[in-house]
Amino acid sequence: MKVRITNGMLMGLVVNMVYAKAIGLTQGIMAREAGSDMWMATILSTLQGMAVMLITVIVMLRLPEKNMVEQAALLLGKWGGKLIAALLFLFFLGAFGTVMITFVYHLMDYFLPEVPVIVFILVGGAVAVYAVYQGLEVIARMALVGSFSIIALNVLVLFGSIYQFDIRELLPVFQNGFVNTIKASRHNDTDWAMATLMTALILPLVRDRLTWKKSAPLAIVYGGLFVLQWPILEAGVLSPEMTGQYIVACMQLARSAEIGQFIHRYEMIMIAFFATSALVQTMMSLMCACMSVSHVLGLKDYRPVILPTTLVLGGFGYWVVLDHGRAMRLLSDYWPPAALAVAFGVPMLVFAAGFLRKKKLAAARKEAEEEKQAQMRKSS
């Protein structure tokens, strides 16, 4: 019997899959492009993420028992499915690299500058491997803990920063132009892309398919609201110009936050609450990459490919993180077009294939329904 997670767990996974990188590195990049409009770019990106997530869920509901790769194999043939799986592996390879940039630079640049990069990669990889071996339900339960950590972190940072906040830094809206703000939102779109394609692989493992259309886009809304606080506070407290000077702008905001004479040095508080979300990103990037590889190789279980996939992802992550300039070029220049092409192109391709091959899709639905009824009769 397949492991099943609840819709609440799915929402927790979506929120955690976005949060760490979105507040950690994305906002600084958007500040350099959009200036004081980075908070508007975050809102626009969230709306775009909701739309793509809804399209993905609609595609998945046509054959709820099959994930995106399995649908592609049915509609496009065996090799078409393998091609989609290979594209998803490359996507999560890149995603793992961006997640490692987030994870390592938070710790190395602010706390442990003398620790070799390989140590961070090994620790993050080892935790991810253990979690992936334990399965999706374990990671999903950790994501629920991560969601509470996110709420706690946001509340503490809000209370610690609000007295320094200057709303004039956010005005005028669209100072750099609406088109430029839309363009800058592509960086946050890559974060939603990770959540969307993760959902495309794990949605058949989520109970109560009747609420998929509601829970998945709603998770985008919650995640967007959790992330939106950061560009607003960074612009109002640090100023957009200062935010754009930092690779990890959220840590600089945490440094400036304090509550009276009692709570200072928010960096340690931030890492304590932030770490769970960052680790969930690492775990799910590895799990989705393993699932993609298993589809390419025609395996029924992803566990035999965990270790070799980890070596590939870890090697790429180490290579990227080793050079700050290379890491930021990847995030700013190369990752957005590649990630968005896959995140939007794969669901639309499978949707179009289902539209053109309606008879095959209908036959697959009928077969799935007959199999379900047979299992029900057998169990009764």
C-alpha cells in the first residue's frame, strides 16, 4: 500500500519548499532589479505561482493515481515519459544547487566562515539521505514543524523590526515601472516552480483528492504571505538600496532586529527556526530527483538510486557553492529561464497531450476506475 499524506502535510511541504530560498537569496536579487518594488514583485510572483499550481492540479486530476511522469508516459509513450523524467531530474539538480547556496551561505558567511564548504554539503546531504530513506510521510511531518517555525520566526522578526520601519521607503509604487517589476518577479517564480513540480510528483500520494484544487493553490497563498513580510520589512527597515547590497539580505534584517533590552542578536534565533525549512527543501529536492531517476530507469522504487543521485546532486551543489560569484550568476542569470521553462512547459505539454489524445485518456480513466472497484470488492 502506498504511503499517503494529508492535504495539511502537502500545504506544509509547499510552504517550506519555497520559504528558505525566497527570503534568503531571492529578495536581495529582486531588490537589485526592482528596488522598492520588490514587495510588489513578490505579490505578482505569488499570483503567477497560484495560476501554474492550479494548472498542474487540473492536469493531475485527470488521472489522480498517476503522477506527471506517469501521465506523460501514458500519453506520449515510454520514451516521452522518460524524457519528461529526465527534464525533471535536471530541474531538481539545479534546484538542489540553489538550495545548497541558501543553506551554506546562511551558515558559512555569518557563523562559520572557517569551516570548509564540503562539511556543509556532507551534513546537509546526510540529513537529506536519511530523511528520503524514511519516506515522504516523515518529511511531511517535519514540514509541519517547519511551518510552525516559520510562523514563530516571522512574528519575532516583525516585533523586533517594526519600530524601525519607514513606510516611505516602499513608495512610490512601481517606481521602476510595471514591466520591470514583472520581469523581476521571475526570480521568485523559480521558488514557486520548485513547489509546483514537487507537487506534480507527489500529489497522487495525497489523500482526499476532492480538496486538491483548494489546498495546493491555498498553500501558495500562505507561503506568499509568509514570504511577503520580508521584502516589506527589508525595504522599510534597511532600505531597498541596502537590501540589494547583500547576498543574504534576511540575515542583515535579523541583525538589526531587537525587542527592548531582552532579545538581541536575532541571527541565532533565525537560524534555529530557519534551519527546518532549509532542510525540508534539501530533502524534497533529493526525493524528487530520486523519483525522476527511478522513472528514467524504469524502477518501481526510488530507494536504490538514493545514494548515486545524492553523489551527483552533492557534487553539483559543492561546485556551485564553492565560488560566490558563480553561485550568484547561476541564481540571477541561468536558473530563472531554465527553471521556468520546465515548470511551465512540462504541465502544459502533458495537458496538451491529454487534450489531443482524449480516447487514450478516457480508456486509462475507465481502467483505473475498474481497478479501484475490483480492489474495493476484494477488500470487502
